[in-house]
Amino acid sequence: MAVLNAIATLLVMITFLGIVWWAFSRGRADANREAAMLPFALPDEPVMNKKEGMNHE
């Protein structure tokens, strides 16, 4: 049973390190930079006038 736990732990660790390597690789730099700017690319919320905000129709 301990051997199975060791193998499973090793496979999960290798998978995790592979994902980290892929995420921070040079080929992903442009995609990461673009994704980092997505929250700032959204349009601002519209500003309501006081008269428009008071109208409940």
C-alpha cells in the first residue's frame, strides 16, 4: 500500500511541476500578459444623472 501511495504522490508532483513549467514558459508570456490586462479592458460602469436615478418608471 505504501508503494501505491508513493507512486501516486510522485505522479501528482510531476503533473504539478509540468503545469507550472507550462504556465511560466516563454511561449506563454504573451498570453499571460494579455490575460493579466483583461480586468482593465472592461468598460467602465455608466454614470447616471441624479434626475435619471430618481425616475422609477
